[in-house]
Amino acid sequence: MAYKSVVKKEKVDAVIYTANEKIEGTIFKLPQNRLLDMLNNDSGPFIPVTSAKVFHLVTGRLMYKAEFLAVNKNSVVLIADKVMEAGD
């Protein structure tokens, strides 16, 4: 019988900006890691995002929703915990 370990991760509501899109969704990180660690580690070239909403960066228009989205780390311009918009 094979033993499979379970890795506990924290659920984080995040905002990710690429050159052309703003992505809102949920990502999972190790409790001891920062979002920056997620970009810098060698766990793979993509950040998995669940319950994703993708907005056009210029118009702000919702382009599509996806239950799962893989964002290429090389495309990330900015990543942050979900924060309140200015003026809220």
C-alpha cells in the first residue's frame, strides 16, 4: 500500500495582474510561505487559481469565468492578497 502525504495549504483570495488582464480568484499557499515565495519556488511554471474571474485590464469588462485557471508565472506582473479597492 502506498502512503500519500497530505500537505495543508492556506486558502487565499488573490488578485493577479498580467499585461492585459486582472484575475480575481482563490489560490492556495503553504502556511509558512508568502505569495512571493510561490512565484520564486520551483513547484512548476503555473499558479493554479480556482473560482477565477478574468477582467480586461483597460476596460474592466469581465471577459470570462473559470472554475480552474492555470496562470503562467512568467506572465504575472503583480500578485496580491485580495484588498479593498481605493475609496471602498
